[in-house]
Amino acid sequence: MSAELLVGADGVGSTVREQLGIGFKGVDHSEHFLLADVPWDAPWRDDHSHGFLQEEGLLLALPLPQGWRLIMARSEPPEAPLSLAPFVERLTSILGEAPALGEPQWLSQFSVQRRLAQHFRRNRVFLAGDAAHVQSPLGAQGMNTGLADAFNLSWKLAFYLKGFGQGGLLDSYEQERRPVAEKMLYGVDMLSRASLVKLPLLRRSRDSLLKLAGSRPNISSRIFAHGQSVGCALSQFAAGDLWSGSRRGLAASGTIARRPVAGCSAEIRAHRAPASVAWPVAQTGSSPAFTAERTA
């Protein structure tokens, strides 16, 4: 098979990236995560995501069309075979009674890395999505950032294949998207470190900050909006550059409307559970440390 252009969107273990010899530097986090999709009549609103920052570790409860997705962090790897027992134990400490979890529809474990490809392009081969960057699932940035990569790259490849634009057009993909990925990785890493912190002094500082943010909606909204940012910067490439640099020798004036990433107009609203404002975040009680809602 031969092709004029190639996009490596083949995941964290990208063969394309390895064959190109592009570095994928970063770190592996020490925490281990368990994930379960379970039917459950939870005591919280099912149109919000809920988080609990306990001394034992983070627990997230994310609503699904049927049931909940539960994600919890542990210091030690889980014992085989996987079961709901760790979730029952953690939720019991939160609720004060054992939850009636249904039969899991999905049960798995994973660990977290933070890595960024040294380059997103080599000649006419490009990297996008997890092949270019990988991060903690906290903040739900992985898929969003990958989709933004694809949107940025696709129209540029289409113009190039039609004969418009030279190397500068292809160069702009890495110039525009890698800084976004770098900033996203930094933000998600800070969020992960804050969520998974173990030292009591640092936990108390984090909890005090969350209580302060919870009592001031403008602060909490800004924190969550920053955490949800996928990098909606508009492409600076204009049609004048494309036409004057056309490989077909055409020349024309005018500009192409700069292209925002689809979905970037979504509004982010963050809600603080009122009952948790007066308590330490690492409390025993059924009120989540934070509750977030996203509305389009």
C-alpha cells in the first residue's frame, strides 16, 4: 500500500510513532485505578458527576444511561480476580451503609501515564490523539483533545491534497496543536496530583481551597472551566497563505474563516454540594466533595 499522507492515530503504543523514532517522554503515576459500570440506585442526582476526596483515595461516580460508572484510586494493585468488594468498602465508608450494587456490566483496572510526543509530524506522517499525548482520565480530556487534533489536521490535509498550501500548512498542525496538548497535560497533571495527594498537610490545604471555591461560584466555575478546556484556539492559517503558496501555481486574495473546534461553545457550570462546604472534604458522609454538571 502506498499513500501520499499518513496519520498515526493508533493509540498509546503507536507503531507509527515507534517506527518514526519519535520520542514519547513522560512519567508513570504510581496509583492504580479500578473501574466498574454497575446498576445502582445511588443517593445522588443522576444528571451530575460526583467526586469524593477521602483519605483512602479518590472515588468518582459518573452517571450512565443505565446505572453508574465508578472509578476509584488505590495505592496498591487490586487482587485478582477483580470484584466489586473494594467499591463496596469505599462506598460504605462514604454512605455509612453498604450500597446495593448490581451485577457489574464492566469491571477493569488501569494505571495512568503522562506522556507527550516530541513531534506531531515527520515529513508527511502525522500523529494524533493518544499516539501524540496521553494523560490521566481526570478531567475527561483525552478524547476531547484527540478530536480537536483531528479537526485541526483534517481540513489542512484536504487542502494540501487538493494542491493548496505547502510545508507551512502542514507545519501549522504541530505548531498549533502541540502547545495545546502540553498545556492540557500540565493542567490534568495538577488536577491529578491535587486529587490523589496523600500527605495530611497537603490534603488539608486542598480541602480548604475547595471549600473556599465552593462558597464562591465564580471561582468554582473558573476552576472547572479551566479543567475542561480542550484548547479551542482558532487556526491562524489564512487563505492568502494557502493560495499564494499553491502547488498548482494559483494566486488569489481573500481569507478563509478561521476554524473553531466543534463543541467549544459548550458552557461549563460547576456546582458545590452545599452540605460539604462546612465539612472537611475527607469526611465520612454521603455529600460529595464536588459535583459538576456540563451543559451545552
